[in-house]
Amino acid sequence: MLEFQAGQSRTVQYWVDDAKIDSSASAPVFRVIDSAGTTVSSGAAVISSPRTALTIASVTDEVTVVITESAAATAASGYQTYYQPPAELAQSGETLTLSNVKSTVPYTLTFESPPSQAFAVGGVFYTNGVSASVSSIADVGRGYRIEWDISVLDKPSGQSELRTYTTAFDVVRSPLGECVSMEDATRFMHMNWPGAASSFREARFRSIARRASARIHTRLRASSAYPHTVMDRTSLELASQYALRVECALDGLVVPGHDPDNYIQSMSQSLKESIQDILKGAWVDTDDDGVLDAGEERMFTSFKAVRR
């Protein structure tokens, strides 16, 4: 779930992850719709650069390839691209996320993770994202969405079809942002698993940090709170540690002596309890007006129970 700052316009990107965009069909369009179902703005979306196909000239390793086309220089980390192996491999394509782009000759693309089938010379990358300029929305509100109408090539049939995708967002006074940075994840993993962490690429740390932040945002929402309404952001530090432990464990990094399944369950429960404690004792600006109102700052009190 995205958070847009009230009163500010912004460019929004959407990455199609289940098919290849058909750039030869009609241009994609978008609609911004509020919680009441009213369309507040609409317009033409733009297919992200590079628009031309990029062909693999050589393979460096399982996640890095060399590209001959100069258009590769217009790509950027975080972009998603659709990879189609050479025809002779008879393998369906898949969506991959770029980690790093070397924008000088020789142009190289590095991805966050390897494809399901190893890269091969002659394989082709296609842009798989669209973007739109969304006008500012003055008032805070929840339950907004962007609907994207995009022509894609269906995987089984190869035929072009128009599909509608959705991006959900809230309009808020001050977005919470990332709770866990890549630097936090890097430091945490080097402290706990120095041997494994020394062999990781930057993309691995970025991915774990992104997932840990998303886990905290999701847990806040599951506890009936919106992430941006937690006014004391430092109160999320302990939750960030638990979220990192869960994501590292899902990647196979578990503290020695612990059963992986039990460890993940224990850390997930600790994260849940940490979020609950934050919401019980911190200022949660429930009406999102930036003013401390009665009932928004609650004190957490516990009582010792004795069986008689």
C-alpha cells in the first residue's frame, strides 16, 4: 500500500509481473479513483524506458549480463524487466528486478536474483513498466486506487489483450516511509552472519530491507492502525529488529541452535507483540490532523495476576 503526501503531485510507476507489455498496441491509460468510486483524474500513461529490446551479448555470472544496445543506459536499479530466453530454449519469459546498471560501455545489467533458467546469449529484455503523473490531492483520505489499462501479450497464446491492474494508496499528511533501510539490513546481517553476509550482493540486503519494512507496514494495518499515524517513528526500532530476523530466517539465516520453523513463528509473534505495545503506549494520530487529541496517547499499564 502506497502513501501519497497530501497536496503534492507525483510520478507513479507500475510494474507488470505476469505478462509482457505489448508496446505496439494502444497506449496505456490510468484513472485515479477515490474511496467512493469517483474518478478524480485520468490520462495517458507512459511505457518506461528503455522502449527498445535489449539483447544479451554475453553472460558474466548468474545475475549479470552484458548488453550491446546503448539504450541499456536509460534503465535504472529497481526497474523490472521481462526476460525472454532465446527461442531455441523454448522457455516462457519471466519478470526480473534490476539491481544495478552500468551505463557506460560495456553496458551491464545486474539483477536482484537469477532467472529460473540461466541467462543465455541472445536472450532479450523488454521494458515492463508504465508511469503516470498524478495530480496533487489536497485532502487526506484512505482507500484511493489507480487503475491501469495496459495491453499485454498473454503468455500461453501470445495474443495481445487489454488488462486492468490496480495500485492502492492513501493520501496522508506525512508518509511513514521505509522502517528498515538497506544499511540497517547490511549492518544487522554482518553482525549476526558475517560469513554469509560477506558473499551477498547489495541487492540481497536491499530486498530483505524492503520486505522487512513491508512486514511492519502490514502488521500495523492488521492492528487497525495506519503506518503514517504512528508519530514517534523511533518506537518502531525494536519491531524493525524482529522483522529483519523473520526475513533473514525466510532466506535461510537462522540463529544456530533454533529450529527454523519455530524460530520464524517465535520472531513473528514477537513482532506482533512489539507492534501492539507501540500502539498501546505511543501517540497514534488516528484522525491524521497533526494535533494530539484526547485518547490518542494511551498509557500501557499491566497488572500482575495471582491465582487464588
